[in-house]
Amino acid sequence: MQKIRPDMDIGNNIRALRKSAQMKQDDVVAQMQLLGIDITRSTYAKIESNIMNIKVSELCALKIIFNCEFADFFQNFQL
């Protein structure tokens, strides 16, 4: 099976939102798990590093956790 590579560099925006919220990766993962998202810190780190694609459910959870708009994840994105 061929792996899908991330085509948008939103990991940096996710990292910036996390740091702006003064949260550690472990804090975000704990909040995601409370929202029913089964994720490890290792997987979350891969999302921030653009090694792994983010799932829609994970993106929705992060929107709640960071109290932001979906557009915030795509700031400064260019094709």
C-alpha cells in the first residue's frame, strides 16, 4: 500500500496555536483523549512535524481545544 504524504504544511500552524495556548503536547493529547480522540503523544508530534496526515476528527478536536477557527490552521498556506 502506498503511503499518502501530507500535502499541506499545517503542522507548523498547529504547533503555533498550541504554543500560543501555552500548552505542552501532552496537555493537548490529554484534552483530545477527553474528547474521545484515541491519539498518542508520538502521533500528535508527527502531525505537528508534518510526518503524518491529520484526521478530520482530530482537527475538529483541536479547534475546540485551541478555541480557534478552522481558517487558523491554514494561515499562510500557499499552493
